[in-house]
Amino acid sequence: MQHLSNTLDWHARLSVAPMMDWTDRHCRYLHRLLSRNTLLYTEMVTSPALVRGGALHLLDFDASEHPVALQLGGSDPAELAEAARLGAEAGYDEINLNVGCPSDRVQSGLFGAVLMENPALVARCVSAMRAAVDVDVTVKCRIGVDDQDPEEILPEFLARVIATGCTRVSIHARKAWLQGLSPKENRDIPPLDYPLVHRMKELFPNLHISVNGGVTSLEEAEAFLDAGLDGVMIGRSAYHSPADILCQADRRIYGDGADTTPEEAVRAMVPYIEAHLDSGGRLHQITRHMLGLFAGRPGARIWRRTLSEGVSKPGADVSLVLEALEQIETLAQTREAV
């Protein structure tokens, strides 16, 4: 395995996908405790919200989250350039342009997957963003939308992006159907075309390509890397079963260090949770991201139930999390003693 030092290209060997309402700062803090190297993404932040709405709080993150990338949604080159500048000033390591989200709300704003129909505009947006910041500017796209032929349009799309100087893209290996499918259906129903992504790597060997869509295990990620792709981006599986994806990632994907455990991560979350509560935050805002920590392990149901049922009770605090962890550890000790 060739080690590329601590460049973002190296970290992008494995990344957690930007997911609306899921990959917020609390989720990323937890994921970073599980893996030191995996590249983390924000959920999509729209350029109008930052530039016109002044919602700079959407850029808040903890320094421990590095390397962390900001994903932007928008279609106005000047506005995206300003939003990228705000993101770079906030300390993000990368600015990513969303050209893949299929939601109606995004389409009406002329950004997300609908931009696959206008590669020239995407190129102008990326060029403007790159001119505004010194950090990496990348693109996350689909293989096409609606009746487009991915074999024809994806090479043209990537060529235009490359011409701007962009050197890294993530490709969700599905079409997006903007008419007739909901955003949820667009994550599952359009068939995956991994061979097309591999052909794009052959066609553009100097472009760093990460594959996204349908990857559910570290074994699958390793197989894609072994087959010549530069990176793998995992979404729902990394969220719902984070320990399965991230606890061994540093050793297996990066050849760097020992595995982590969900138990260690829970204990390390305690000061973070306490600080959040002290600042007026709610316990649920953090624990909702922790429900899948023990997925597939003995006690997973107890863990989820304890947190889910206890979090809404008056005075719920970090002791609830420690109580749930104690139940997990007691169960493990009992099984070992048998």
C-alpha cells in the first residue's frame, strides 16, 4: 500500500458520505473517535443560506473533526465562490459541490442532481470556487439523470470538471430520476453501475475517483480499492453500523494504528456530551447518532432501548449513556464467564 502522507487524497481512500439530517457535527465527532483517518463530510449546506441568509452557525465544527469537508449546494458561481470562501475561512479542509442530490427542494433551487444536465454551469461554479479558496474543491455527482445515457454524458461531465483543475470526484454509481421517484427511492431503485465507474477511472487515470452507493462493508471498500479505484464513500452503513465500518478502518484502509472499539468511543464522548448539555443543548441531539454503535453485537437492542426510552425523561443527562454502556459491558462479562 502506497502511503500518501496526510494529504486529503490519502484520507479520501475512505469517506463518510454527506447525508442530510444525519452527518451533523455531533455525528462527525463520534465518527472521528472511531477512525482517525477517514475523511468526514458535512451534510449539504446551501450557498444561499450562508451568503444571503447569514447562517454561519451552519459552519460550526469541532477542531477534532479534521480532516473534514464542507459540502455546498448551489448553482450561482459567484455565490458559491463566496460560500466556499466562508467555508475555507471557517477551517474546512475541502469544499465539495453537490451535483447528486435528487430532492424536489434542491431541484427547485437549480442545484443538486439537476446540474448533471448542465455540465458547463458546473464547470463555471467549480472554477469560481477554486479561484476563491486555496483548499481542495471537489465534486460529488451521479452517473446521470432521467433519460441521459451515462456512457455518453458522464465522460463529458468529468472532462469539463477536470478542465477546471479539479482533481477529485465522488461518483454515486446510480442515475437520479428527477421525475417519478422520491429522494428515498433514488437511493435504492435506480440500478448501480459500478463497471461504469471503473471505466471512468480507466478513461481519466489522473482523476481521483471515489465510488459511492450501495457499499455496506469494509470488505467491499477494500475490494474497490484493490480493483484500482482511489476511494470509497460509504453512507447509510457508516451511520447505522459505524463500528463495523470505522473501527478497523485505520488499520485496514490506511495501514495506520490499532483498531478502536465502540466502548472506548462512548467513554470519550462523555466530556463532549457534558459540554453540549452545559451550553443548553439536548441529549437527544447527540445520542440519536449513537444508537447504532453496537449494531450486530450482543446487547445492541438493550443499548438502543435504554437510550431511546430514557432520553426524553426530565433531567436526562450523560448518566443515561453510562448506564446503557454498563449494561453492554455487564452482558459481555456474563457471556465470557459462561
